[in-house]
Amino acid sequence: MFPFALLYGLGVWVRNLLFDLKILHSRSFQLPVISVGNMTAGGTGKTPHVEYLIRLLAGQHQVAVLSRGYKRTSKGFQLVEENTPVDEAGDEPLQMKRKYPAIYMAVDKDRCHGIDQLCSNPKTDNLEVVLLDDAYQHRYVTPGENILLVNYHRLISEDWLLPVGRLREPFMQKRRASIIIVTKCPEMLSPIEYRILRKKMGVYPYQSLFFTSIGYRKLTPLFTTSLPELELKELKKTQQILLVTGIASPKILNEKLSQYTSHIDLLSFADHHRFTENDMKIMEQRFLALEENKRCIVTTEKDAMRLFTLPYFPDALRPFVYVLPIEVNFLRNGQTNFNNLITNYVNKNSRNSKLS
């Protein structure tokens, strides 16, 4: 596959060169725009990092999140509401809208068109900050802060271009980022590991480097409110879990749950998988094979968006399904510096500051 990687890399190099030479044009906008993206195909934790930015900014500013809406059936620009069908919105946009109903959530493959629609729509024209989800390759927009996420377990400095590896762009294109975050790090990293990672990333003087790990919140029942939430530490070693995922990297989640229980049956599907009736039959068979009175089903927030509305989800399984929410934690006391970097940018470039 190496010759195909060379051809792919040539195409990417030509496209980026056209933007660098201003033959293809990139637009700036009269309000703060923050892009969150990656250079690899999935698995860097974009959604929890976008959600972190929402929590950071939404208390002081009207925030809009603009996503492509991967694998949605709708076309063009669409505002996502809490009751929008998941097939029309995409699982991650609907997840964010339901968790943070006060934000504006929109989907549009053309990010310039999407921002224009958000700014001109009477329903959303009071927005103050736009967060672009998965837009590192969308160079038609020039963001004020360009955040590049890099998976600790698959560093871009050690990866190959598609289809040999998972890189969408050559390693040198990290130069476009103003902020680089190494995600999914172990909770404890030694000082020498930090220095090694900084060297491997080749951070430029104008770039800020941060490190985050994944934090896990309480297990929440998906289909019923009669069951209590559960701390992971409340799981018993005898608990038998059917872990159902449609994400890019289920390994880390599997390893985390393995710290609390000795029996996990992983039922893994492709990222953004659309569950079929046959999938539900397989899920039911795997669940019933577990020991009665000790079994449950655990899934991710993203998968829960798709499972919840399935008309053919087995009724017998509904009382046993739990969702495991995640969040990001900054390491090395990086949270304060990151928060200041983002809030200072937004405050200095907001519409109100320009008017004053």
C-alpha cells in the first residue's frame, strides 16, 4: 500500500500548497472561531474536548458548535434541536445538544456556509463564539485558535499517511496549529516522559502544548430513571459486562472497566456504526450468555444516541443498559493556562470588544 500512500500524500501536499499560495482562499470571520480537529482518522477524543470548551465558555458567551454531522442522512445546513432524529443530526451533534441545550448546534459540511447561516439566521444571530468540530483539514475557514489533538497511543510523529497508517496529512502540517493537545495520556506521566513527548511533537515557539487524560463519570441508566447511577468503583469483581461500542478506539475503555470487574465481553462495531436489527439479535444472544443477576450492558454516550431511538431494541435488555460518560482532565496543571489562553482570545475578539 506504500505507493498509494505516496499518491495520497502528493494530493494533500498540492492542496495545502494551493492554500499557502492563496490560490485557494481561506476566510476569516468577525467573531471568535475555534477549531478542534486532528490529523489522524478518528480516535483522538474530539467530542469531549469540544464539550470542555462549551463548559468553559457557555456561562459567559452564546456558543455555537458547527459540525459536519458525520454519516447523517440530511444535507446542507441544519440547526439541531433536542428532538432532531439522530439520523438527520449525527450522533455526536445530538449528544452535545442534549447535554448542553443552551448552545446552538448546527451541522453543515461547508463550514464557511455554516458560519454564514449561523450569523444571518434570526434564531442564532446573537452568537458570540463558534466552535468548529473536526475542522483541521477544512482550510476554507481561518480559525483564530486552531487546536490539534494527538492521540498519546498513536503519535503523529510515528505514524504513516493513509492507507499505510492513519494520517490524513503529513506530520509537518502540525505547523498550522496554535495549540496542540496530546490526548488520552495515562493519568501519571513522569517528567522525563513529558520531555520526550515534547521533543517528539517538535513544538514550535508559537505553539502551546498541553496533555489531557480521560476521566470517567458515573454509569447512567439509558432507558429507565428508576435505577440509580453507579460509580465505577461500585462494580463488583463478579459483575459481568457486555461492552457495546461503535467508536474508533474501544481498547482504552475496555482496559478501564477491566480495573473494576473481571469479566467483560466486548461487542465492537465500526465508528459511527448504524445498528441493525441483526446487531440487536447478536447483542441479546451475547447478553443472555452472561450469568443471570450479575450482568449488565455498558455503552458510550455516542452509541447511546443511536441505541436509544431504535424501534427494534430488545425490550428485555432495556433495564440493563448503562451509559458511561467521559470528560477530559488536563495534566501538569495545564487547565489554568489553557482556560486563560482560550478566554483571553474570545474576550479580545468578541463582537462586544470590537464595538467598544
